Amino acid sequence: MILSGDSLAARASSVGFFVLFPGFMIYHTLVALGLIPAFLGGLFGMVSVLMFGIYVVVLPSQRHVMFSATRGFALLVMAFFTYVLCWSVASYGLQGGGQLRAAMIQSLETMVLWLVLFVMGYRVPLDSLALAKAFRIAFLATTGYLLLFVVTTGQLMFFARQMIEAGGGDNVSTYQGYARSGLVMLVFLIAVSRSAAGRAGLIAMGAFVMFVLGARSELYAFLALVMVLLVVWAGMSAKYLLTLLAVLALAVLVVASQFEAMSGTRQLQVLDLSGTSSWMARQDLGRRALGQIIASPWLGNFGGHVTAAGGTGGYAHSMLSAWVNYGLLGFVLYVGMTVVAFLGAAYRMVYRRDTSAWWVFAFSINFVCLLLVVLAKPVFWPLPALGWGAFANAMVCTRLATQDDASRRDENVQQEAADDSQGRDDHESGTSDLRPSPL
């Protein structure tokens, strides 16, 4: 069987989406348990490079619909990618040096991840029953394993690297990688689920999973998203109003009964961040980035986080890192695309009351991305590109669905006209009026 470019893109996106998110957690857990070797390295980068090669081949078949049906949004995304590529290469070419070379490589690697996640978000088949079933199985397995971990160890945070003997932890993801995968898995399942009870179950189990995974930013972004979604849906359905009240009551009950056990966890350090080393370090990085922006507000300071800290990890943990690295224009494009995608999805889902899976997914993923790039995530965090792709996908799916509805209406009108014509023909060819036929 020969697959068309469109079919290949859909199948590759479906497989890649599963591997990069629930598959990521499964792979790293098996490596941490010593059940398999780290044959794919960190998995996310290697699989993304493979997906990049596939998308380069199939992208021409997607180009016309992508650009024409998204009202220029996809073209803007591609323009941003081109801008980042040219800016990074030109900055290194003009200044040179080992540190700027590291900054250029970091930007190019991020751009590859952006492109992969954008096309994946654009083409992942949200109506695939097989994909939804695979995600549900993976989520239930994850929830069951984490529950077993908490019961048997008494620990309220799962950190896979601690399960590896000294020297082997570099092959296993940190808790941030786990939380990223868990967050996307939950957003997808909430979007494709259609019942209030099913979504309530996902929310309850999801809150447990995100808490145990231990990444504060993803945990509270998920909880904020849940509250927003339930408030929106409560205005549409009494079932969701009851779900909202039940979720709030359950949350209060759990926190009240387990507060003493939870009070010492890093997840509840948000109640007093002033004494945490990670928060203080992030504050220092933010002040440094702000100083670099003030010194060069138009052009920023490409690679400034590398030259100042001596490594590629010295960036501000917020959208300010985009301004430092890509100047004011890059900052406006980067943040603006997420804002446009979020507001566009919010208009469709909240104002137009379109609860189809693609709009719920686009709204949800862009909500958490916008919240986190403002508060906690650098420009090198690739997940916003998934939100841009999800928004483009929702626009295309809506347009195609509208065209299908119009086509069906036209077919019905044509069929009715044909039936009327056939009826007239039958009547004219008969002798039902009892008059004698002419001789």
C-alpha cells in the first residue's frame, strides 16, 4: 500500500505523538528500573530528529492547506522559524567564539524541536480511536505505577534518577521531562474525552500524577487549566457544575486530611518560595536578563545567557529569555503567536461554544504554555510550538468540517431536486387522470 503525503504525515504524527509523551515516560522508567538499556539516549531528541526528517519530506503535501486554511497563522510560524535561523547564524557569524557557537547550536536544536512539534500538533489525528485508547492505557499504567510507588516507599515525589546506581543517572530524564509528558498526556485525554464523569476521573487521577511527578510549574498549570475548563463547561452544562463542585470538595478534603504529610514536599513550597534555592537562583537569572534587555532593548544580546553564566543553562526562566536571545521582534513573535493561538481558541470554545476535541486541545495546550512562558519556562522550552500546531489544526479541521456540511447540504438539495424531477416525469408518462389516450 502506497501512502499519500497527507496519510504519512497523519500516521507519523500519531506514532510520534505517543512516543514523545507517554512513550517517553515508559521508556525512561524502564531504563531506570534496569529492564532495558538506554538505546535511544534521552529519546526526545533522537525521535525528534527522526520526525524532522519525515516532516521535511511530507511538508510540501501539507503546505497548501496549512497556509490557506489557517488565515496566515501557519505562515507567520514559518516566518518566525526562518527569523530565528537567520538571527542565530548571523549572530554567530558576526561575533564568533566558542560561547556563541554553543548558543547557536542551542537555538538550532530548539528550532528543530519547534518545527517537529508544530507539524505534529497540526497533523495529529485527534479523532483517532486507536490513539486515544493507547493514551488511556499508558495513563492508567502510569497512575497505577505511581500509586504503587507511593504506597511501597512512602515518598510523595517520584524521581526516576534516584533509582539508578551512581554514574548512570544521566541516561534517565529529570522530573521536568516526566512532568512535560504527563501534562501533554492529560491535556490530550481531557480534550478527546466527551463525558463529564470521564473528565472528572481524569482530573482526579491527573492531579495525583502531576503532584507525585513533582514539577511545580506543570502541576499548578494543570490545576489552573482544570479550574478554567470546569468553570467554562459549568456555564454550558449542569453536569459540569456538579463536577466542579465535586472536584473542589475532593481537593479540600485531600489537602485537609493530608496537609501534614504534604507540607514538607517541594510541591507545597510555593506557599513560601523566599527560602528555596531554586527560586532565588531564578530571580537572579531574571534580573540578569532584564539588565541585558535594558542595555540593548532592540537587538537583545544573542547568547547573553551563555556568556554571562558560562553555560547554555543560564537563561531566564520566563519569556524574557526570548527578548535576550532574539531581540524585540523575536520576543513579540514568540509571545504573540501563543497569545493569538490562545485567544483564538478561547473565542471559539467559550464564545462560540465549540467543544470539539481540536478546539479544547488547542485552548488547553496554549493556556498552559502561555501561563508557563510568562512565569517559569524559557524560550528553549519547545512545548509552545505544539500549541501553535494545535491551533492551526483546529482552524483547518473547522474549515474542512464546514465544507463537508456545505457539500452534504448541496447533495441533499440536488437529490431532492432529482426526486422532484423524477416524480414529475413519472406523472407525465402515466395515465392517472383517467382521460382516454389519444388514438
